[in-house]
Amino acid sequence: MRLLTGSEIAVIDAGANREYGIPTMLLMENAGSAVARAALEMTNGANKAEIVIFAGGGNNGGDAFVAARHLHNVGANVRLFLLSTPEKLKGDARLNWDIVKALQIRTQVVKEEHDVRMAKVALLNCNLIIDGIFGTGFHGTATGLVSEIISVINNSDIQVLAVDIPSAVDATTGQVEGEAVKAKHTVTFGWPKCGLVLPPGVYHAGELTVCDIGLPKELLANINSDIEYIDAGFCRHWLPQRSPESHKGNYGHALIVGGSGNMFGAPVLAAGGALRSGAGLVTAAVPKPAATALASLYPEAMNCPQSDAINRLGGKTIVLGMGLGRTDAAQALVRQILAKLDRTAVVDADALWHFVNLKRNDMAKVPLILTPHAGEMARLMQISVEDVQKDRLSIAKAAAKHYDAIVVLKGAGTIVACPDGKLFINSTGNAGMATGGSGDVLAGIIGGLLAQNLPPAVAAAIAVYVHGLAGDQAAAVLSQEGMIARDILYYLPKALAELHYL
């Protein structure tokens, strides 16, 4: 599913009228009608329901005015608070405000503290709040009376329906500065916005419904960036069906290189990820303690001394770095392996630590997949973790271009960024996956899918989706607190089965 930024939505909205002659009033009518339908569902028909609408002075407010009219017409008791002066309303929004006034729907302009208190009173017997204050063009921080109203909304314990995007959430980054509306349900128009699926915006959006309001799909051709939401449909499209006549050689060979000292579990988990994601063969180049653990947990995998890894690279997909350590010897091994690769490799964990000190020109000219968490990304880009988290999308994109590699920025809403600017945002996963070894499993899954000759970016995108889906299934049974990385491995086949057979 295609995702758009706030600026891209503005381009599409303008193009609908300029290039196709679609009246902007028609688009506003369609949007407001969609909001009204969602409100009807949330209030079991809306007849006699008490609905309070907060509207701003832009087109988002205009959509809310249309919704107010439709809800009034089906018997809802609508109370509308305008967080602007009527004189500032323009165009379609102004016309719909005039219709609201003509219908004698109860309205109140919020211009002083008394009006905020009146809003609190209106919410005492309210069934639904509709948030139409700010739209996708909002940036920065809500201030003054608007901030107070948003606080009133959030403290009301009443279900909230957001128009297009919860007010004061950045449509591109998902960032929230100060107060932002927390909705139970968001109705968005045309295509979902990045800020609705990236944290923290995703936690403000609630249940998301994408409504067609008549924007021509051809307008996507006007958009330069390419951002995809990784969902089940995407994965089903790309996951290959196995031939009944196939054999293990058809599904590739993954070589896991990692482990050191007392960090011998990491490459074992990665090997499990590669096996469980369908690699035909898996070999782990690991220290002896890891080889013992591997033989116990995954006798299906082969092993070899880590010192022999450099001689085992040919024809294999390499997954490098889990538990490898940060010694000079480890850095030398990473350098040697990256110089001799003959196909795409996954660079994870300690290999990322050493990667910063290496020159890309000294590496083999093959695609690399880097898998940093926020802390590792901060080191890769020489910025703070806070800077990474403020705009994960842009940072991932910049890192992919800088290192000429596919970058998997792990975390809530994991991002896969490609050097050509293409971006993927994941839709699965939960906080229970914030546990030691989870990233090792993911690295192995990416390697297992790469071994089966999926395109590198696709392999990374599917891997983060099934990894998150397995984590969601584990959490549903075991709880987020109780799950560990091996539980993700246990549920991984079930996640893949869901994609193949459901």
C-alpha cells in the first residue's frame, strides 16, 4: 500500500482540480460524508447521539462542517466549536460554514478561556468527539487555546474520531510536539499518510480507515518519492510458491558468521531465523561453544570454525556480525569478508560497529543490507539517538544513500530504505520484541529469504513483516512481557503459513 507525506498530499489535492477539473467542493463533500459514515458506525446510527465537533479554519475544518451537516440530518445532536474566527474562513470551508449556520446547528467560536470551559461542559453528556482542527499541513506545536482544547479532548474519556489525521500530528514524520489529539479511529482520505503509521503518530491514530474521496490514482505519477506500507498483500505477492519437484539446493545456502567469548547465542538465533524462513542449507561459522549450542538446538544446521569462514563464502548468502565482538581480530574478519563477497550480505550488530571504520570502496561491489537499531544508526550517521528518532524516515533514507546500501532501521515501525530513495514501513510488531536476541532472529530471516533469491529490498521488507507478525502471535499467547526471542522463532512458521494459506 502506497504511503504519502504531507507535502505529497498537497500536490495531489492541487492536481485533482488543476489537471482533472475535479471541484474542490466535491472532494470536501466526499471527505465529510466519509467522516459522517464513520461517526454513524461509532454511535450506532447517531440518532439522538450527542456529538461534539472541533473544527479549525482550514480545509480540515471544512470537512468537519460537512460531517456536521450530515449528522444533523440523521438526527444527531451536533455541537460545533470553531477554533478560528469565521472571518478567516475561505473558499469551500467558508461555504460549508455558512450552510451549518443556515441549518441552525449549534456553534461556538473559541476565542477565550470561557469558551474552553463551555467545551468541557458540552463533553459531559457526549457520545462522540470529532477532531477536525488541523489537517495534514500542520507542522510544529499546538499553542494557546488550541492546545487547551486538545488537552480537554484527551482528558475526556470520550471516543474520538479524527478527520484525515489526529490534530497536531506531523503527517510526514509522525512526530508530536506538545499536545496532539489521541483518537480511537482516524478516517484518512485517498491514501494513508506516513505520520499515521510511524511512531508516535501511530499511537494517536487508533484504528485507521482509508476512504476513497475521488482522487485520481494517476496523480501518484506526480510524486517523486516511493514509500510502501508493508502488509500481508505485499508479502503474498512476493513470497514464492514451492514446486513439488524442488530440493534443498533450490532454496539457497546461508552462512552465519558471528559469536565470540560468552556471546555464542546470537549466531545460533540467527541460524534459527535462516532455517525457519526457508533457506535450503544453513552453515554457521562460530566458536566452539556456539557450535555445541547449535548442534543441540538446530541439528539441521552445519557448522565450521569461524577462522574458516573466509574460505566458505562462495555461492552463499552471508549474515555477519551477531555477537562477533569489537576486537581488532573481529574487525579484520569483517574487512576480509566484505572484500570477498560474491552476493548480497546482511551486516548486523558488531559488524555494523566495525563497518563505520571501513571504506565502502574497499568492499565487494555487491548489495549490502545494514540492520541498525536507533543507537547503531546514530553511530553510523554521527548524530544523536534523539535526532534519529525525531525523523526516522529521513535518517534511514539518508543512511541508505550515504552508504550505498539497503538500511533496515529497526524499532517501532521498522523502516527499510534503499539507495534509490524507495522506502518501506512495516505494519507489524510490538513492544514485547524489545528483548535480547530479537534482532539476531531478524538478521537470520533476512538471510534466509535472500538465500531464496528474493530481491534484496523485498527480502528485507518481507523479513521485518513476518518477524513482527510472529512477534504479534507470540505476544497474543505469551504476553509481551513473557515472550523471548526464541518465541519469535517458534511462531515464525505460523506467520509464514498465515501468508501462504489464509
